[in-house]
Amino acid sequence: MYIACHHCGEKQWFDMRRNCELCGSTLRRCLDCTNYDKPSQKCQATGAEVDLQEAENPGALAVSALCRQYRPVTSVIRSTV
């Protein structure tokens, strides 16, 4: 399955990759994860507090970058034709 980079829109194969091959942005954002509760700014899977700024624009050391509980929302997933 593919995930679209939030920064450049490039389709990337969803695996353990941290960064977009085209623009280098962190691919996994808490904001795009089904476990992230935006109103409480908290991960429901891990209990970690993630402020909205980091959830929207994660850096290389963001909680989401290598999160094992990361589950992309269906609107983020793209299929190949």
C-alpha cells in the first residue's frame, strides 16, 4: 500500500521508511494516524502526549517517525492502478 507525502504529495510505499524519497519530509504524522486524538492531543495507543504542532509538522526525531503503533487513516492510503 502507498501513502502520500503530506508535503509534496509523492506516493511512497508504506513500510518502515521515515522520510519521503523526493522531498525528505517525515512521512508518518500523528495527524494522519487513527490512534491520534486531536482534541486531547494524545496518542490513544501509547498514551504519549503529542502537541498539534508536532502532529502536523513532525521533525526527524518526532514520536511518529518510527512508531510501531502507527496506522494511517484510509484517506491517506493510495492504491496503485
